Amino acid sequence: MRNHRLKETAFTRTRCLTFQKVVFMKLDTVKQSNNNAVLNVSRDVFCESPVARQSFEEARNNINYTAFQELFKDTVNAALDVPDAKLYKGYRVLAIDGSTVQLPKSEELQSVYGKSTPVENDTYGRISICADVLNEFIIDGEFAGFDVGERTLADRHIESNPCENALFLFDRGYWSPGLIGKICDGGKKFLIRIPANSILTVTKSSESDGGFVLANAHTLRFHKFRLISGKMEYLVTNLDESEVTNAELEELYALRWSVETRYNELKNQVGLMRFSGKSKLVVMQDFYAFLTVMNFIACAVYDADQLVQEQRKDQSLRYQYKVNKSAAINILKIRYLKAALESDTRHKEFLFSQLIEDISKFVVPVRPARHFQRRIYTGKRRTSTLTC
């Protein structure tokens, strides 16, 4: 509280809305209105009469967004310390990808983030996340205006990366000699897909697989392969063939899809598209609160998945099973906050173990090697799926 309040007099008097309660309410605004968050946390977590929504909104303006940034970093540190974390041949596989979000209409947000916009009269922010694709948690997040490019945000991820054994995955569009050179100079590994129109510029040759030398004397590998659809894909990496074969490169790059799944969860299941205020402070609070909740979910699902595998290890099943994320989010909503607030250590451990056990009951089958045709809607000639 002392580190992150914006006024020295804030949260000094005995009032209904303490620093802790406001933080809990902010974490609970995920996928719901401020009114509901205040009501749920007051009654279900603290067993008190709810305060007015306006009082909550005034109180949150006394907390810097860095409080939620610190909470998010705590979840990252906890996830990185897990002794049995999933690795790929000793590497922690990190995928970096960006996206855009439309911001609420306000003069403040327009002045901060509105230097450039893809839609006239609307304000957009650019977000970028660095995700551990095997353990399914977010290791870093950046929020900026639409005028800041994805490569710039990726550069920040690489600079702040805490993992010595990092292996970065990038989609096409991220290729840059400067960005790749920074990864190589730092002793890290990468795998990137490049677009077809950049092959000659990047490799100086498109005849066959092989190696080439980057401008700063780093030797890289080039590999091309054909998808089931018949389309050619082109990969560049600094992984040696003795570590990862060409066939394994294709499988490794496929892991990048997990970061797209994180965005789907972040936007549609956790609710990043709906900000709870119209100031830069609230937008940044929401952003790091959402990332924190995402990692809460990832940690709970990781433990529940371990339980699912243990329960089914002696069964002869057609498919492997994993936890249903949507069900996990619904179960975690209030019960996580109540368990975190419990002061008795033994009872807290019981509440968390019961929580994980309940999440493990909701599973879905894992069907490998599934392929679907991508459907791109342009907004024209859409037809309803409902019939009379």
C-alpha cells in the first residue's frame, strides 16, 4: 500500500474500503461490471454490506497501476520457480505476439493513445504478450498506443526476459536483423516464420534448406516445408540441427498457436475488450489485473491437469484429457479470492486443494492433428445459421 498509493493520505483512516478490498474488487471486475464486482467481493468474500460503486471508483483512483503490475510479476516469479515445469529439450518455449484493443472514448485516452488509429474517430491500444506456451502462463505483457510497432514491444520483452534458457517463437512480420541479432547476442534461441516475399531478402537464396550468415556474423538455418493444404512455409532459426531436426522445427513452430489461444482467453473469456474506466490509470490497472487473473487460472489449471493425468494413468483411453478452461474460470471467480483471504494456513491449503479437485472434474478430450479450414469473414453477405 505504501509503495503504490498515489496520495500519502489515502487508506490511512479506518473505512469500509481498505486497500486490500479495492485490489480484490479490481481483480473481480474481470468479465463483469463494477457494480457486480463490488457486490460480489463485499458479500461473498468479506461478508459485508456492499458500498456504492462510486465509492469504489474513487478509491481505485488512489492506487497506482504498478500495484497490479507487481501482483502480475509475483505470479510470473511463482510460475518460473515450479520445479517440474515443462521444457522443450531444456528450453523454455516463449511465443511473442501482439494484438489491438479498442479503448473507451475519452479526451484523456485520445491524447495519450490516439496519435495513430486504424479507424477514424476511435482510439486503439496495442498490446503484446510473451507467453510460455508449454506451461500456458504469461511471462510478460506490454501496453502502448497503436503508433508503437509490434517489433518495438517484442524488443522490450527480450530485454526484460528473465529466462536464461529462452527459445522465442515469432510469426511472420517480426523479422528484423536488429531484433534477431539481439537474441543471438544474448545467447538465446529463436524460431521465426518469414513471409514468402521476404525470402530472397533474408536468406539470399530460396533453392533449398541450408544456412546463411546474418550481417552481424551469426549463422542461421533456413528451412521450408509444405503444409497439408499445399502452402509453403519458411522458417529461420539459430538452433543447430544436432539439437532440433528439420521435422522437429515444424512441430516446434506449431506450438506458437498457444499464444493465439491466450489472446482468445484474454479477450473473450477474461474480458480485456471491456475496460472499467476511461482514464489511462484505470486502463493500465485493468490490463495488469487481467494478466494477473490469467496467470491465476494458468497455475490452477496446471495443478488440476496434473491431477487429471494421475487419475487416468492406469486407464486405457482413446484420448488424453485436459481441464476445461471455461469451467475453471467460473469455479475460480470468487472461491480463489476467499481462499487467498483465509488466515488459517491449514484451512487455506484445504480450500485450495478442494478448488483444484473441483476444477479437475471438468475435462475435455485432446484430439491431436486436427485441421480446419480457416474462415475469414469480411462483414459482407453474412447469412444467419438459424432456419425457420
